[in-house]
Amino acid sequence: MTREQIRKAEGAAALTLSTLSALLGLFWLVFILGDVLVQGLQALTPTLFLNDPAPAGAEGGGLRHAFVGQLLITFFASLIGVPVGVLGGTFLAEYARGRRIARIISILSDIVVSVPSIVIGTFVYAVLVKPVGHFNGWAGAVALAIIMIPVVLRTTEDMLSLVPWELREAAFALGAPYYKVIIQVVYRGAATGILTGILLSIARVAGETAPLLFTSFNNSFFSVDMSHPIASLTATIFQYATGPYKTWHAQAWAASFVITVFILLLTILGRLIIRWRYK
Amino acid sequence: MAVTVKRNPGDIIFFSLTAVASCTIIVFIVGIVFVLLTESSLAIQKFGVIQFLTSTEWDPVKETFGALTSIYGTIVTTALSLLIAIPVALGIAIFITEVAPNFLRAPIGIAIELLAAIPSIIYGMWGLFTLSPLMGNTVEPFLKKATASIPLVSVLFQGTPMGIDVLTASVILSIMIIPFTASIARDAFNLTPAVVKESAYALGTTKWEVVKNIVIPYSKLGVFGGILFSLGRALGETMAVAFVLGNNHRIFTSLFDSAATITVTLANEFTEADKDIYLSSLFYLALVLFVMSFVFLAIAKFFLLRAERRYSR
Amino acid sequence: MRKFFKIAAILACVVSFSPAQAAEKLNGAGASFPYPVYSAWAFDYHKATGVQLNYQSIGSGGGIRQITERTVDFGASDAPLTPDALAKAKLLQFPAVIGGVVPVVNIAGVKPGEMRLDAEASAKIFLGEIKYWDDGKIRALNPKLKLAHTEITVVHRSDGSGTTAVFTEYLNAVSPDWKAKVGSGTAVKWPVGIGGKGNEGVANYVQRTANSIGYVEFAYAEQNKLTYTLLKNAAGTYVTPSFAAFEDAADTGTFDPKNHFYLWLVNAPGKDSWPIAGATFILLAQEKMDANRKVVKFYDWAFKNGDAKAKELVYVPLPKSLKDKIRAYWKANGAQ
């Protein structure tokens, strides 16, 4: 073989390998999603959403309690996490723009995003469960909010930085104070971007299990009382999947299906908004 | 570009609000360290630091606790999963940035990111019901047979293949971190200036040579940071491995052994611990995990920032 | 955006004030072994009275700690607490239902109830001292079985569990060697073997691994048709695990209210007693009078109406004499 041929062959081999690895990545995605889809759809019935659980091992129960509990926890986590995250991001991108403190907080949030969520669970247990005297839904919401805040904060910071500085100057020239400029001009310019960040952060926390195990705990009854243990889909999946009953396994698959579809839709929606807005 | 805030009451209020909100991040970190330290003080006093980190004794009956088995399990599963994930992730990144036709790049990029969005409990359940029987019945017996005659290597594949072991857990972990590593590597590759690549092509280099000699050297800091970041993620992953690792405190040598990681120990034993010293030791483990992942993530961030600063100018 | 927050604020108010008119609630947590029967009782109780009793199976260790920290209304444990421990944590304790632990094996050609084991053999297997199924000791117990020279794989629980507590308490009672080397508890340092999470984890491993032995709750072995073994009890009989054998163990044990019913039913002396039986216990906080009354009301109801359901789920209801003792104990402690 000539040198030329060797080079070509080496290139072809390497590029084939890289194509294969991309296919492998896609293969896992299809494998996992397909499995969740097939197994989940089999167990998906209207009663799953309408009924509360039947006693262990019996047929016919549903997961209404877990769906409602999950929505409540996620909702209140967003209610805490979104404002704090957006305001925090505003500080970094506006008042503290270019300052050292903004840089430090920004780096720290990137790290906090990836801190093991089970550690956050133990932290919230010590702070909000032990002193109160019982597991409660608020603790679960706070644990998820802690995971959410850095995500929202960082996207907000990035999105606000993308708003052209001239826009603010134009508003200053009209005599507007900075806070009015931020709320009425800058937020408007970055709204879609921030919304995307919020959607993605909700997608991130909606599937969290580890921090809920020691905080909102679980509940086998329908309950909307956030000051007591409350069911969540993810904790229920953990319990049902490791349980001994076939009906539990089927419901765990169905619940996984619902939660996966929900999260993937949010993620895709977020990506679509970015493409549509910033292209 | 910083603006000096005028003494406008509205601004003062809004400024304080946002400042407080952004400081929550610092409060979390300080709070976590403080609370974990307080809660684990009992165990720290009893076992000290060195003894706790180096003892393999995890015996709830005798109430002596050492973290080494959990740390060992964490490190081995993480290392193994990185070993599987890195080549695949780099391959994917090369495919997306250099090989794929333009119309395929975005969809594949999104598909990989969807893989990252699937919650870890789904990975865990899928691992328990689908992957573990597959590994236990097909893959692992095959590996055992294939390596039986190779000295040293066969030690890694000793014992009865059951699918609930270090190998299965590492495979699931690797599937989980592939998308993180791939997307960070892709971003790093994309930082290579097009001009440099084009000049190389003009000199008659092949695509692979451009990747090997230009893109990778250019982006190695970013890729390294990405790998460390995935490492930080893998260290702290709980649900994906909790189902398939078996929570067994011992120093294992075979990949078919069940094992424990720090996260799996916490998930299995946190609500179980009945004695104060037991619970305190679990908080101590959580503290060790927090410090480990924080350090790795901080180093990762350092490299990623260096990479950005160097090439984004 | 602003509208969103307004709606959210209203919703928040509604949700946080709704508990005032919500149904009566009780929270309990602990042992996973009685979970199916408690949740079935709770389901029927809810239908009958409207009271919600939320029981979460987090394991006995967890149950003890949660009630000690007062994070639940009642705790549940398969391991009884000693009177001293109860006094220290200011707790009350009474048994609720009885079950048993059975060894299960997976050996080619061996059917349920064919393998015979005695105390010494079980202890030595779980200590790792008997390594092969054709060991002389096992062969002597099973002259009719054809046992090959295959290595024994021991399967145990990886999580803390009352099942482990009962099983190791049994080994403790019958083997001084075991007591010295390992001891008993909800989680112990196992000399040999692999760990599976929960009864299902152990069953899963045993079914998948040839020549293995593990231990699971009787209800679990029964429902999943596992290969249980016979055990030689203290009276020298080889017993099949069954309702009758557990009831016999419960009858020969004397629960004493003065000791808060502290009793391990292992190695019971009765002629037909299954040697690894155990009651599972409910723990109450002494000072939480209000909650205690409600919990006691539930168990009083269950003692009256729940026996059939318990049997259906393969649990042994308490004998009537014991129920009466428990009712007297409740009265004496102001819970009824």
C-alpha cells in the first residue's frame, strides 16, 4: 500500500468507528425508550389516573395519588425555585455584571447543578424533616427547588447577557431607573430564553427520586396536604419496581412511561423554542 | 460595563432582592457543609478521618463503620463506566461535528440530549428488568468463557454471573454519562476555528487527520474538563445503580461481585439506621461524597473555563 | 408571567389551608415484612371509617428511628425492643401479627420440602464452614437425596431488615459459634455470600443461581413457590413451614405485657413449632396520647375484623389470649 492509501484507510476506519459509536448512542436511546414505551403502554389504562392504589397485590388500583402528589411537589418547587433563580440570575447579569462576585457565584452554581442529589436529600432531611418532627411535602419541594435554582439562575444570566446593551442605554436615556429597565425592557427581550430555562429545569427535577426519599417520603393515599408525607411518581416507581407483585411492576412501567414522555416533551419543547427564537 | 446604581428606592429594593437570591447558592454550599459536619460529628469523633476513610469494616452490629468499601465501589464503578463511555462519547462528538451530513447533525444532537434528559430512576428500573437479565444470562457467561484461559484477566470475571453486579451497574452508568461527555466534547470541538481546519484541508489532509492533529489538540482542555464533569456526575448517581448493585460492603476483585457505592449505601440504609452512630456515619459518608464530587467538579470547571478563555477570543 | 404568580399564590393558599377539613390521617413507617397486611387492613379501615392510615415500608431499623425521632405516629419493627431501650426512647410496644422466615434453596432435583437441615448445619453454611452440598453433615441429614460436589452460594439481605434480625437471632440462639463471630441484628457483617435487596432480591438471586441457599419471609416463599427446606426444631422434629407450625410457635411463647411483650419466638420449644418464627411489633410514643388512641383504634379494629385478610395474605393472626393481653396493655397505658 502506498502512503496515500494507508492514510485514506486509517481515516475511513476512524470515521466508521465514530459513526458506529453514534449509532450505539442512538441504539441505547431506542432500546430504553422502546422498552419503556412497550411495557408502559401495556399497563396504561384510564384507571391508572383515576383510581388510588388498591391494597398490595390486588388488581385494579391506580396511581392518582402519585400523579397529584408529583404535580404538587414539582409545582411548589417551581414556585420557590423559579423566582429565586430568575432574580439571582438578574443580579449576576445586571447589577453585578463584570464583577468578581458574579463570576464566583456563576461558577459555583455550575458546580451545585451537579452535586449528588442524594446529598441534598440528606441535607434537607436534617434541616426540614428532623426539626418539624415528620416527613413532609414542603421538604420535598424545597429539595427539588435547591436543584432547580442553579439551573434557572445560570440560564437567566446567559439569556439576559444576550440582550444587547444598547437596548438598556436607550431606556436609560429616557430617564428610566435601572430596575424599570430590567423589568420592562430586558426581561421582555429575554423572556423566551428564560422560559426555556424554566421548562428545562422543571424537566430536570420532575424525574428526581433520591432527594424525595428522605423528604416528602411517600403516601399510599390520595393527599394534597403538603405538611405531611405525600406520594410522588418517582418514589412510587422505586417502591413498586422492587416490590414482589406483578401488578406493581406493570404500574411502575406505566408510571415510568408517563414521566418519561412528560420530561421528553418538555425538553423537546424547550429546544424548539430556542431554535425558533434564536435562529 | 457595570452600571452604578442611582439611589432610587425601587432600585435599592430590587438590587437587594436579586443580590439575596443569587447568594442562596453560597448559602446552600455553606449550609450543606455545615449541616453534614454537625450531623456527622459523632462519627467523626469516634472514628476520626484517616481511620474512617481507610477502614473496610462496615458492621452495624458492632457499630464500627469505615468508608473504604463504599469509596472503593464508587471509584471502581465510576472508573469502569468512564472507560466504556469516553471512547463512545468522543466518537459521537466527532460524528456530529465532522462526519455527519448537515441535515443529520441537529437531530442526532437532540437525540443524544434526550438520552441525557431521561430520569435516572428510569435507567435504574430498565437496568433491573431488562439489562440485568440480559447481562446475567448472555453477556456475562460469554465474557467468563472468553476470558477463562487468560491469566489475570479471568480474575475480573470470576464467580457466578447474575447480572446484579459491578459490571451491569457500570454499563448503566456509562449509558447515562455518554450524553454529558458527548455534548461537552462537541462544544469543545466546535471551538476550533474554521479557518485553521480549512487551511489544513487545503493542504490535502484527510478528515481524520484534521480531527486527530487539529481538532483534538485544540480542544483537549475542554474535553478533559468534560470528562471530569462526567466523572463528578457518575460519582453521585444514585437511582441508576441502586437497583443493580446489591449493596454489599466488601473489597471485590471480580466484576461479577455485588458491591456498594456511597450513594447506594445511603439509599439503602439511610432510613434503616436505628442507632445514632449508624446514622451519623451515614451523614459522614454523605459528607465524603459531597467533598469528592465538589472537588472533581471544581477542577472540571477550571479546565472548561481555561479552554473557553483560550479559544473564544 | 404575573398572572401565573397570582394564580399560583391563590393555589398555594388553598392547598395550605385545606388540611383543616381533610380526612383524619395517621402516619406509620417501618418493617417491610408486614407491609402487605397493614396496607390491606388500612384500605378496608379507610372504607369503614374514613380514616387514612399511611404505612410506608422502609425497614424495621427505619421504623425504630422514625418513632424515636417522633417523625411518624407509629413505628413498626420485626425486632422487638428491649424494655430498657423502650424506656430510654419513651416508647410503648405491642405485637400485631406473626410470620416466619424460611430457608430456600436452588439445587437441581431437590423439590420443596425435600431438603432437611438442622440448626448446626444452617449455622455452618451461613458461616461459610460448610462449603459443599455433599458435605458429610448435610449428607447425614439427607440420606435419600443425591447431592453433587457443588459449591454453596449463600444469599442474604443487603439492606437492613427485620427478616435478617429474626434469622440471625435464630442462628444466635442455636449456635454459640455464630453468636461469637457474627451476632444478630437488622444488618450484620456476613462472613460469606452475596446480598440482594429485599425479599424479592434474595428470591431473585436464589432462583437465578444454581446451588444457592437464602432466607425469605414465609409469605414470600409461599406466593412465589420457592424451594423451602425442612428444619429440625428444638424438640427434635423436622417441621414443614406452615400456618400450624407458626401458630404452634406463637402458642408456646409467653408474651409478657410487663416487658412490653419483648420476646423472640425463635427456637420455640413446642413439638411442632417452626424454629424461625417472629412477631412483628408496633411502637408508639408514650406522650403522644391523641395519636396513640387513633392508632390503637385501628389495631383494635384489625384484631376484630382483619384475621381473614391476614390469613389470605399468608400471615398468622395473633391468638385470642394474646389479643386480650394487648387490649389490657393499651388500657393500662391510657391508649384506649
